[in-house]
Amino acid sequence: MAGGREADATGGVKRRELLSAAFVATATGALPPVAARAAAGPSAPPAETGPAARPQAFLTLSPAEAEFLTAAVDTLIPADALSPSASDLGVVVFIDRQLAGAWGGGARLYRSGPFVKGKPEHGYQLPLTPREYFAAGIAAVDLWARTGFGRPLAALDQPTREAALHRLERGEADLGELSPRDFFEALLAITIEGFLADPIYGGNRDKAGWKMVGYPGLPATYANAVVRAKGQPFHPAPKSIEDFL
Amino acid sequence: MSVTRLKPVDVVVIGVGWTGAIAARELTRAGLSVVGLERGPLRTPGEDFVLPGIRDELRYAIRQELFQDSSVETVTMRHARGEAALPMRRFGAFTPGTGTGGAGSHWNGMHWRYLPYDLNPRRHITQRYGKGAIPAEMTIGDFGIEWDEIEPYYDRFEKLCGVSGKAGNIGGRVIAGGNPFEGARTSEFPNPPLVRTAAGDIFAAASEKLGYKPFPLPASNSSRAYTNAEGATLGACAYCGHCERFGCEVNAKASPNTTLFPALLADQRFSLRTNSYVRDLVFDRHAKRVTAVRYVDTRSGEVFEQEAGLVILGGYVFTNTLLMLTSGIGTPYDPATGHGAVGRNYCYQTGAGVQVFFKDGAFNPFMGAGALGTNIDEFNGDNFDHAGLGFFGGSTIGVTSGGGRPIQHRPVPPGTPRWGSAWKQATAQWYNRSFGIGASGANYAHRENYLDLDPTYRDALGHPLLRMTYNFRENDQRLAAHSAEQLTRIAKAMDATIVSEPALRRGNFHVVPYQSTHNTGGTIMGSDPRGSVVNRHLQSWDAHNLFILGASVFPQNTSYNPTGTVGALAYWATDAIIHQYLKGPGALVAA
């Protein structure tokens, strides 16, 4: 296929954007701000769960892992005018189910040895399943955070947590055997999956990720719209797989 | 291990994707009994590819539901001889298929013919640029088939698939709106082009302004309901934006499952065995024949030996090459001496992309089809003068509106943070206001790029994995840089708000980011048995009752998606089997 899809360029963080992002995050903390709900408009139903709702039962995550992931995903996708926070959208539930399921157990992952450290171009080469990898990564980041910041990631204030994730992203953290960059990429990937996958997997509650992006979801039958709406914004209310059952 | 010997049949077909299904259909129609061995499951579009579940990006695109299961079998990769190869533990750069239909179930449907130049580039380059023009390490070869020979088979495969497009050359008459560089066609495309998107309009206007001739990408996404000569009916494309990595819910995307299987499965002479993983071919060196095929039922572990008069090796590029090596048929290629043929001339593709952003754009990227594109070919093949450029080959350049599935498609301008509120803001702002233009570039064979058996890593049954020794070479890097310059020029003619720097495939080959599932070579065709595995009829030089179909026979890779040529060659070879080989079994070309 054409290569344009791969062209999402990334580069240095614009200082102004970083400052404004930090401001929003600091001002709101991990809680979904009233502003975010108000901004979602009168048509948006109230969030299904919030901090006041019943505690979430997890399939595989330990309480400490769940706390870590809640803090991490809410730093990556904080609550703001565009959407509630990742954890309020079920992203931790999504990660829990993914890690507890076949993928987390290593389905479709070639797991024969020998396990040798390769070049980055060789991709993932560890003997760990995704479940084991996240367990090891979370433990390693918390150990590093305790050493460097005096407490685990979830107990850091938001600016420090952001700074810690930036350091992981840039590879400026000692995670022992694990590559901080690789673990950050795995964390970011599964967070975005939880934010933008169909809500049947537990994340993207109320299709909030799709609403933010402007993705209409299902049924995706556009034979008429491709002509009628050509070059014009087209924003039907998104529908999920479960809306068709 | 006990082996159950099965009653002999006329033909065994290994792999029931495009090539295996075409061969099986043609040979059963010729009256032969055919067994199809497929390592994966049966996939039935009306049952497996249905709403709403088929629109699940996580399941199909991210968790790779329809792809070859890398936990069972993968390939290993190293960049150069002397390095240790490591397994691709998950498919990333390319995504081979499994199950009936093979990768033809989850492809995009880009259905190209090669340029006449692409069939015999060594001859062409030598004639145009001189005898010494091709560097010694560039081991490109010729298909050894002329345009007029292959054209009827391209035509036939297009009509099987109901390809949507616009002819640029019928019988030598150049037609406005089509690709002026294509070889002369006998007929117009079976279906009119798909609806061009707003992104396609902008690309077309910019390229016309620069003097180029844009045309609709030939699409095996049917633009209207269509019934082919097999009696199979394709639906009209719904522009759902879920082609690549997905099955098609309206049967608009041509696949073996939709175009051939209804007729094939209804034929009593055809017998399909799924979950049948072929271990090796039983080769009688003295008789120059393959006598049987051994396979394992992957559910029970039971081993079977199926005797057959004729064997069609119709797996993916890696399967075809692997089975020739594990069966000891032909001489493995040795890059140190340049001798041997099996594994030689493994090729892939190069490419580049530029992302453009329009502050007032409304591109609705979620409305699309895998092959809904607008292209130009001024920088493809040898359509431009290569004198002094330092490389051969080219790129097809264009815009494709393949879909806007948001886990994978989230364009943001250069410099945007990758997470946090600034990322959210940019994603929300630009998702509907951006598109990419891309160049898909040729990859010419290099002496040091090849396939052989891995000495260390094994598949789930304990057999060696295939090892890829591969990297981008000077020709590839220069070609990609040249294509990137053209992309940037076209992008700048669009009056976009932001134009990204070109993203090029450069440096070392990387197994993680998706590039293309256009792997070629390993069992290449040619006129000399010392440097090729099959003759121009795709018949093995070493076993006359063995025919190898698929892109593994390509002497090198062009810029185009290979399926159109893969299908045309499958018809070409089965025609030779039926009209020549069956009348007098033996070598069709004297060695």
C-alpha cells in the first residue's frame, strides 16, 4: 500500500503546548472535571462510572497494577474539554481484559528460544507474554520512581508523573533488563487502543474517543455519503458493535 | 511417526489462496481430481465476514485475526550474512494470510498490471542504457514473457475480480483519464472507477498542474454489482473503509472466497482439507518427479501422505521457498559464490510518504475502500529517463482513501506531542483535515538479499523456519529519495496549510512498522536452470510435475501491488498445464 499512512510525524514538543497541557492536567488532576462533562454537551449522557461509582473488579490486575495504570493512562489521556480521562472511559478495564485474555497470554506471539537481544529493527525479543511484560514493566517503573522520586508512579503529583513518563519515552530511566522506551511504547499503544477500540472491549465508554476524533464507527456504509458528503464535514452520532445487537 | 497413506489423486494443490484456488478451479474443470491442502481454517464470507463484528479494528487490524499465526510459524531476519537472524515474533512489516483465500481475504484490492517494461527489465535496461549499466550485484532478471502473451491472462483475472478502473490504452489507442503508460489492453475494465474522494480531487488537480496524468487506481473493490464468468456475484462497494486486514461484508472486494469458491466447492472433483499443514514434498530425484505431499492435521497431529500425479505449490512466497528447501528440490542459493537458485532474489518494496494538512479540509477519511486511489505513473518503471540518476526502477505515486480506522489512522502535524491534552487537541483538529500521499517503489534484486533455512529457530512442529537475509540497498535508498522529492513537489502544489517532511524507508529494514505484504522471489522464473527455479511456464526445472505459483516466481519486485500479476501468471501456468503438459508430461522447456 501507499506509504502515506505511516507518515504521522513526531518531533520536539512545542513549549507552549506542553505548558498548556500541563496546566490543564494540573488543574484537573485525575478527576473528570465538570468542565469536560459540560463541554460534552447536553446530548451526552452522564458518565457511566466515576470515582464515586462502585470499585472496579479486575480479572488479572493487582490493586497496585490497577493504580499504576490508572495514573499512567490518565497522564497520557487526561480529562479536558475534549473528553473525560482515559480511566473514566474504561481504559484500565480494557487493559485488564486484554491482559487476561488470549493476547495477554501470548496468542500469536512466537515464543520459542533462544531469546537474544537483537537490534531495534528485530522488534520484540523477550520471553515474556504481554501479561508478564506489563507486570514486569509496571514493577520496574515503580522501583525506578521510588528510587528517583521517592514514591511509586501513582503517588506522584501530575507534573512529576508527566515528567517521569517523558523520561521513559526518551529512554532516560533505568528499568534494569527492560528498555524504558519499549515499555513506554507498549503502554502508549494499549492506552490508545483502549481509548479508540470499539466499546465492547470495555474502553472508549460512550464512544467518547470516537467522538473526540470525529470517527462515526458503525455501520460504515457510505455508498451514498461518499458522493453526497464529499468534501463536507460528516458527523453522524457514532455507533458501536453493541448498538447493532 | 506413523504416516497414513491416502488414495492417490490427480492433483494436490498446496495452499488455497488466489493461486491455489485458480489452479484448482481450472484443473477440476479439465476433469482432474484435485485435493486442496490449506493450513488454516475454512473462511466463508457470509458467515465469517458479517456485520457488525467485521468492523472491529482491534480484533482484525491490531490483534491480526486473519493473518498467519506467528506463534506457529514465522520467519527470521538478519540484515547481512554473518549476523544472527532473529525471529519476527509478531508480524508487523508484512502480514501473510492463512485460511481459505489466504492473504486474498484481507488484502486491499489494488489490482495492477505490470508495465510491459516490468516483465523484462534486464533486457530493456541493457538496450536503453548499455551493457554495463546494471551493477554486478543487482541480480535482476526477466520474466521471459512478452506483453502480448500475458495480456489475455491479465484480462481474464480482472474479469474474474470485477476490477473497477479506467483503461488508458486499448489496442494501442491512448485514452484520456486512464493510465497512459499501461500496456495495450484488449478491453476496458469490467467495472467503472470508484467514486473519487476529495483527497483524490486535490491530488489530481495538483498533479495535472505539474503536467502529469492522474488516473483511478485499478480496484478489486467492485463499484457496482457484478457477476463473473464463474457465476459468482460481487456486491457494490459500500466505501466502509475496512478492506486491508478485514474480510468484506458486502462481497465487493474480490477474494478467492467470493469469486471462485462457490463454483469450486460445488465441484465433486475438488476436495478441500483445512488445518492441513504441509511438511514436505516427496521428491524422486531420478524420475524428476514429486510423488507425494506429506502433511500434518494440526488438530490431531496425525501425519498423512497424499500421492498425486501433479503438484501445485501455491503457498505464500515464504511457504513456497521453504518447502523447496526442506524437500531438497533444486540447489539452494549461495550468495558467496552466486551459485544455486532456491532462495535467490528475495525482494520487498521501498516507499515514501508525505502527509498534508488543510485547515479547512473535510476529507471524511473513514469513507473509503482499500484500493480507492488516484495515481500517477510518470515516475514509475522506466517511464522517465534514468541516465545519471544512479538507480533503476521507480514508484507509483498517489493518494489512497483506504479508511480512517482511528487506532491506526491518527495524523497530526509534525512536532505534535504524542500524548496528553496537546495530542488530543491536534488529533481532534486534524483527523478530518489531513491525508497522506505515498510512493510505492520497486525493489530490485541484490546478490546479498536472499532466503534460506534458519539454523536455529523452528516452527511449532519442529521444522526449520525460513531465514531472510535482507536490507535496503543503494538502489532502494536512491529510488526512495527520488520518489520523496516528487511527493514533496506534488504536495507543495496543493496549497496545503502544512506539508510534512517526507517519511522514507531508509536505513536498515525494520520488521515492526507495516510497509507492505509484497514479498517476492525465492523460487524465481527464468530461462537458465542454474539461476532460476521454474521455467517461463512456472514448471520446476527439477521436477516436471511440480508447478510453483505466486509472487515467489518474480525475479524482482516492481512498484505495484503484485496480486494482478500473481493471478495472471496462475492462469498462464494452468493453461500450459492443461494444453501442453497433460498431453505429454515432461519438461515444457528444455534445460
